[in-house]
Amino acid sequence: MFTLLNILDFTLVLLGKYFQQDPTPFNLTHLDRKNAWLDGFDDDPIHCSGRKLDAVQQCWISEM
């Protein structure tokens, strides 16, 4: 189980599931929709603020 509070764990799950996709063109809405589809995501979608999602996207880009 993971939440958006642990950005690196969240990013690693995204990398594992969407390893062939470039995260650069994603906007926050796309990223927010993907959150609901990740196995083990255990956070209330209401808590998925733009700032947290931006941090996830930046970490995803840096891990590519």
C-alpha cells in the first residue's frame, strides 16, 4: 500500500506500470486518473493536490 506522501514509491509503481510512456506530456488530470488505476494505491483521491501530483511527475521524469 502506498499514498502520495511517499513520492518515490509512487513513482516507482508508475514506472513499473507505464515504463514505455513518456511522462513529460502528461498534465495533472491525466496523472490523477492514473492514480485510481494503480494497484496498492491507498489514499483518498481528494488528497491528490496539484502540488503532490506535480512532485510525482517531476520525480517520474527524473527517474526515466
